[in-house]
Amino acid sequence: MIRLADIPVGEGRAYDVDGELVAVFHLRDGTVKAVSGICPHAGGPLADGLTDLRQVVCPLHQHAFDLSTGCSTTGQPDLTVYPSTVDEEGHVVVSSRTSRSV
Ligand code: FES
């Protein structure tokens, strides 16, 4: 179980959620977003990508994906978006097939 505070602001970290690699981002406005952790272009580590409040840019070949919709803005297949929240104790909760804290 991780706390949002364990992820530096503006960065992402990868976690296994029910057998799926999920990239969880702590955005600069204090919110959390979670998307597929593996880039559909060529398998890049999206948790290491650059983010603003709207998108993540893959570190390998700079394809970009909207963090709210998962849609690629550079012509790649879309990412899965995982609904994510932070509970009262500051733990990140990511919803996949079953909601769970990561
Ligand atoms: S692997 Fe992500 S852009 Fe190529």
C-alpha cells in the first residue's frame, strides 16, 4: 500500500495491480491519475514519462497520451485508464477489476 506522498509531485511510479503494470502519477495539482504502465508503441516505461496536468509523454520515442481518456495524441493505440483516488489516510486506490489500494 502506498501513500500519494511517496510519489514525488510531477512524477510517476509503476505498480502491479491485479497482474497489470499500472503507471500512477502524482500531478502538480495534487491529484492522482493511473494508466497502463507499458507504452503501446514499443513497450516503453510510461511511469518514467514527462507529465503535465493533461498528458504523459513516453520517455522512449515521445508519443503522448491524455491522462484522463487514455487517448494517444500522436497516433498510437490508446491506454487503459484506471479510475484512481486517494483515501482519507492518503493511500492511493486504483480501480481495476476490483478496487484496491496499491
Ligand atoms: S515506446 Fe513509447 S513512444 Fe515508443
